Amino acid sequence: MRYTRIAGVGHYVPERVVSNHELEKHMETSDEWIVERSGIRERRFAADTETSTDLGLAAAKAALDNAGWKPEDVQFIVYATLSPDMFFPGNGVLLQRDLGIEGVGALDVRNQCSGFIYGLATADGFIRMGMYDRVLLVGAELHSSGLVMTTEGRDTAVLFGDGGGAVCLEVTDDPDGGRLLAHNLHADGRYAEDLAMLAPSAAKRPWFSASMIDEGLTTTKMNGREVFRHAVTRFPQAINEVLEQEGVQASDIDLLIPHQANLRIIDAVKKKMGLSDDKVFANLQKYGNTTAASIPLAFSEAVAEGRAKRGDLICMAAFGSGFTWGASLFRF
Ligand code: ACO
């Protein structure tokens, strides 16, 4: 039988730390409001010269190093981001170009906060069906230059940050060793507009116009309360579903790595699942919400800190724009 194991993991965050107090200089907000509502204390903002592919590339190189792979070992790339360098093509081909591995296929995943889970399930499918033996999966986001740094944009500007994370996935035939066990992927497009950027858009005539900027269509729109309400239900559903798929209990999980959107959402999930603090990883206090990067960035830090160890049963879960959500369970 063919299974997929995680051979390596890595992350990258830009150097520049932006505290809540720094945001106070740009908009009517406060450290207290941000910490109380979200748990976020600071985030990273990319340098002016850094692109979102650069963040993915740095994370990919760290994961390749960790796995002991060379770029030539990569047979396929899956790249999850909502903040690509170009409207098209996606970042996958740009990363492939930067890694110097011409000819290697590259797939872009457009599932926002759930992008990494969708990418993980997709890569697992490719490996298990025998199409590839080694896949590089990257989640990276450059939010900062798209944020509206005024009071008008404060509802989202205080939440998001930049960063990247990556994993190297490879085939194994050992059912008892580390391997991916189960995934589930869900969506409910009725809520597409509740967390979205509406333009540029091929549904508009033309795709781009100055009026789109004036109408606020080119920045993130979020119905925060609706997102929160759905998130606290969908996270436990997806986690329970993946546990049932494998016939294990929540108490069997060594570490839960949820998408890092909001500490209040994570705390609610922790409570509903009956998990103790040491079994749930959170680093959004330092990075804010890095969307498709948040899970691999959290996983990479959990490994570096010794919180995620080889042999552990680990669950990852995400919810976000789409709405899309899902979970993955694996033995590391
Ligand atoms: N600083 C200060 N005040 C603010 C800010 C800010 N940055 N943003 C909004 N406010 C004000 C609002 O204008 C409002 O003022 P009003 O009462 O005078 O109208 C007040 O604060 C309360 O706003 P609410 O939106 O009701 O605040 P709420 O308690 O719902 O918290 C939040 C907002 C943090 C966005 C919350 O709804 C939330 O966490 N939602 C989930 C959203 C999320 O995590 N999105 C991330 C992407 S999706 C994902 O990754 C899961």
C-alpha cells in the first residue's frame, strides 16, 4: 500500500514586527481591543521588496532542508494562497521557477484559510494514487500591502499578517510509521460574500476600474460575527469527523493545530472538544491571521519547540472564506 508521510516542515516570517501599538498610530484602535477580541499582539509585515512568492520560497527552502531534499527531488508543487503575485498565473509556477525545477507541475489552491488542508488532502491523493512520490506543499500570504491602514479598514487590518509555511510529503509503505490518516473537506458557497474581496472580477465590465477602488470592492470585506458564529461550529464538526474516520477519540490527540484566526475561536473549539491547553497550539499572538500559511507556520513552530514530536497523533483543522472548512489527522 502507498501512504504519505511528512518528511520535513519549515516556515518563514518577514523580519518586521508590527505591534498593536504601531497600528494605533494609523487608525482608531487599541492594543486592548485587539487583544481582547482576537488575542493578537503583533504580526509581521513583509519588506517593500518582498513578494508573496518570496515568502513561499523561503518557507519551501526551510522545509526542503528539514527533509534533506534538494529542489530536484520535488516532483510536484501544491501552492495555497489568496495573495498571489499576479491575478494569473498563480504562485505555484513562480515558486517552481525560483526553485529552478523546470517542467515540474504546479497547482494553485484558492481556498483561503482552508487552503493548506485542501492542499494536504490533494497532495496525499496524488501520492497515494501513485502519480508522484514527493510533493512540496506551500501556504504563504502577503496581506500587509492589501490592508487598509485607516480607521475605515480597522475591522480587518488588525487581524492579518504575512508569512509562509511548507511541508515536504513523500510516499511510504509503512502503515505503522508516520503517515497521513484521514481528511475531510467542506464548503458552503452561500456565504461566499461574507468574507471576500469582490474585485478585480471577471463578472464586472470591465474586470478593473477606478470606481472599484472608490466603492471599496478591492479590499477584504468581512462579516466578522457571521464568520465567528460558523467557525465555532464547523471546527469541532470537522475535527470530530476526522476522528470518527479513524475510530479515535479527542483524548487520543497529542496536538491540535487549528487555523490561527482568533484566540477566542480557538478557545471555544478547545472547550467544545474537551482538550487541555497543552494539546492545542496557538501562535497567532505573534503573527495574526496568515490565512493559508497559518497552519504550516504553526506546525513548523510546534515542531521547533518540541510540542509536535515524531510519533504524535496530530490534528489540523481550518475554517475560512468560502465558507470552506476541513480537517486532517496524521501520525507525525
Ligand atoms: N479597533 C477598535 N474598534 C473596532 C475595531 C478595531 N480594530 N474593529 C471594529 N471595531 C468596532 C466596531 O466598529 C464596533 O463599533 P460599534 O459598536 O460602535 O459599531 C465595535 O468595535 C464592535 O465590533 P464588532 O464587529 O461587533 O466586534 P466583535 O466583538 O464581533 O469582534 C471580530 C470583531 C474580532 C472581527 C470578531 O467578529 C471575530 O473574531 N470574527 C471572526 C472573524 C475572523 O476571525 N476572521 C478572520 C478570517 S476568517 C478565518 O480565518 C476563520
